[in-house]
Amino acid sequence: MVKQPTTFQAINFKQKLSLFSEQWSQRVIAEMNDYQFKLAKLEGDFIWHAHADTDEVFIILDGQLRIDFRDGAVHLSSGDMFVVPKGVEHKPFAESEVSVLLVEPRGVINTGSENNERTRANDVWI
């Protein structure tokens, strides 16, 4: 195996977020072991879905996000983080655009086991 050269450059969330405008479409900005760090812009209602094999981390960079569950909801604002446990059905909602950093294993599909018009290409880097 050939070792990749190391680059010492910070990743700036604001700069990376300026590179795309599509909502509900995650962009990978880094990897650590088998985990990816993904930026997304969210607005409006998503779909009910679950990730059977992994937890999903939401870190709110800017704005407010509500994550609905079948038996409640969590409200997140800039600077907040929440871990949705694996297998728990959830539905994110943002009244106005919110910028989010997601942390999840490589290969996780944004709609979980659902495949519909909200399913986006995976492993898209910016």
C-alpha cells in the first residue's frame, strides 16, 4: 500500500458550505478511519427513516433543526449536537435553512433503508 502524502491544511466549514447550494444533499469534507464528516444544508421537511446499523451524529453549525421521533422531538440550535441511535426512526425538519455537520460511517445512505426522491448520491466530496 502506498502512503498518501500528508497535507496540513485546516478545513473551513463556511468556505466548504459556499461551494454548494443543493439542500438535503450531503458533501463529504473529511474521513477518519471508516467515518465520514459530511456538510449539508437542510430546509423544510425530510422523510421518516432509520439507519439500522449505525448511529447518526448531527452537529448544528448555523440555524435551528428539529428532529422528530415517533414519541417526541429534539430541538437543536447552532452549537448543539445530537446522536440519533441506530435503528431509531426519525425525521429532520428545518423551518429555514440550517447548516449541519453529520458524522457517520462511510457508505451510509441519507434515507436509510428507504429509496425515494430524497435519496442522494453517496460519497460526494467537496
